Amino acid sequence: MLTKDDKNWTVDNFVTRGEYRSDMAEIKGDLQDIKKNLNKVLGAVDKFSGRVAGLEQENKMGARTLHRHGVQIQELAKATGTTISQ
């Protein structure tokens, strides 16, 4: 049979039901903060990747325009009999 001392020893050395989930509210609050901050970071990364994609597209179009201008300059030089130094 358990004595009162045995019961007190058990309560002192093991987690009771009341202590089992005492930190749960704090952990849930921390998780909510983490989710909020993660959503902010994901929004910023999304915005940044959109800007990078726009710059890449602009760069491709600029390269295409530069090539077209180079061809036009070569054709104009050929038509006028001008030599272009490379």
C-alpha cells in the first residue's frame, strides 16, 4: 500500500496533469508569431522574385534590341559603302 510519503515523492518527481500542458499557451503564441513572420518573409521573397523576373525579361529584350540595332548598322554601312571597325 502507498503511504502519503510515497504519494508526495511521486508528485514531486513526475509531471502531474496540471503541469503537463502549462506551457502550451505560450508555445501556441510563439508559433503564431513565427507564422506571421514567415508570411512576411515569404511575401518579401515573392515580391523580390517578381522584380528579378521583370529585370530578366527586360534584359532579354534589351539584348534582342541591341542585336537588331547591330544588324541595322551593318546593313546601313554596307548600303552606304562605309567600313566599320570592329
